[in-house]
Amino acid sequence: MKFKRFLSMRTFALVLIISLLALPVSAYDNDNELETSQLLSSNQPDTTEAAVTGTIEPDYTQPVSVSPPPVSIMADFTVTGDFFYHTKNLTASNPSDFYFFSNNTTRTIIFDLVSNNSDYRIELFEIDWNTNTAYPTGLGGGPGNALLANGLYSADWALRVSSVSSLGSSYTIKMNMASPGGATTLVSTSPLFQSVAWRYPNGDYYLNQNLIVNAGNNPGLEWVRLFDFSEGGNYWQRKHEVSDIRVKSITTRMSYSSDYASSNNAVFLVLDEGTLFTYHVSEFRSGPPTYYYSSFVDTRNWVTPRRLDFLDMYAGPDLLVYDLNTNQIIDFVSSLNYYYANGIEPYPSAVYYN
């Protein structure tokens, strides 16, 4: 009988959620509480996620002659490091620009051209400095179309900016090739591509060159918050625990601040179904009369320990705050967090870096 009652309650909750999906979406609910989704910027999970389909296949039948970049303190045509952000103009006397770089391990790359001139194009070339020849790879496009490839093998390369017609406008190149090769999904990007997150076939999530977390295998990674107070034979205790963590997505770098924790170098881990959550509150008073209370019912009125399921996914993103400085989880932003759900602590803030 208990199982049947539990099932009917879950079914009712599902019907209620489906009916609410047709209602206008607001940043606040009826209690004027900020939804956790508002902490995810427009560049973050579920908005930019895309499969990495770009391949690198140089066309050796279409060579272009190039010259080594001149040695100059301006270094306009030399890219150093794994990140690049540069603004320049194309003119009649300078109708195209090459930006040269190299890598010694296979990388995953993303680059984009920003310009109000739709005639401008950006394209990736492989460079052979023995013959001063550039070979087009076919990976290219116009402004505003981020280009991805997961097999940038060890070689010399160049990005060329050119125009199919009009000149005179400025352009900006954004590029990030910090992550290992083999990524299958672009997860999130910062505006200037200084911070890019990728997912790999084995479930690993990388932020630039750093492995952050796995989709479903994270031994030892957990978050526990315990309030424990005792006095005169009486005690009060409240405990949250998030463990066996399953991750659906991650964000780019941010500065995070709340009453409970803060970090100038953190990311959100967006939890997935299967994550284990435990909530427990207890109280004892020695009396007289003696009083004892204990409950494992969470703020969504389900008994814990339990694993997050599809109904939790509809309740808004459940976010763990992962501190990149310490490689530890420092906070849990969710309506399952008693302190946020009941307005005891104000909602945190997040400022994403470029």
C-alpha cells in the first residue's frame, strides 16, 4: 500500500509539472525566489552545447605560398600559447592576414571571426615551413560561426582572415586550443574563448587543459554541510550530503559569492539523475518532558537518502560549486538546500570571466 501511494504521488507530480510547462517562464517563482537557472549565463550549459564535427583534412592540391612572420615586438602575425584574441583591419594594401601557431600534442580547437562585414572569412591552414607553403584544411567560415575540430594534430598551423569582396572593416579573432584532442561535445564557452569546456567519449569534462570531473565516476568527490549545536543536554542537528555525483554539464570560470562560501575561481557542476542526496534534521530536548524529533524528508518532500530523478531535473538545475583553486566542492545551490529554499540565506551571485 505504501508503494502504491508513493507511485500515485509521483504520477501526480509529473502531471503537475507537464501542465506548468505551458506557463510563461519567469526568473522568480510565486514566492519571489530566484531560480537556479538564472545563475547560468547565456554562454553556459544547455545553450551552446554542440557536437564537435569539424575534421582537419588539408588539401595538398591547393597550396598557398607564405613567408615566415617577421620578428617584431608587435608580433602581429605570431600566436603564442593556447589562447588568442586579436583585433585588426583589412585594407586594399593589406587584403588578408595570416596568424601562425604550432602545437606539439593533439588538441581540440575552437575559433571564430567577429566582424560586421559579412564578406570576411576565416580559415585554418596547415603550414609546411620547409617549402613555405600553406594548405587549406576546409575548416573555415564567415563571422559569427564558431568552428570546432577535435583532431588538431602536432604541426604548424595558421588562421587566415580574408575577404570575398569588400574591405576596410575591422575584425576580431577568438581562438582556444588548450584542451586535449578527442572532445566530442562543446559544453560551454566564455565570451572571448578564454575559458572553454568540452566533454569526451569517456564522460570526462575538461575546462581548457584541466580535467574537472567525470559524468558518472567521481570517487571521493562530495559535499557535506553539517550544523550541529548542543547545550545543556539538548541538541539540534541539520545535515546535507551530496555524493556519488553524476554530472550533466559544467560552466566556464566564474567568481562565486554567497554567505556560506566564495571563490574567485570556480565552476558550476550541473547535477544529473542518479546523484545521491541525503538530508537529515534531528532535535532532542532532555525535558521535562523529553522530546525527540528526526526526519529524512527533504525540501521537495521526498524521503532521503535518494537519487535525483527526472522530476528533480524539472525543478531547476541543482548546482554544485567546484573551487578550481582547491579542487573541492564548496557549496550546493539548489532548492534542495534548506538554507536557500527557505530564504534563511540569500541566493548567491556568479560573475563569469571572459
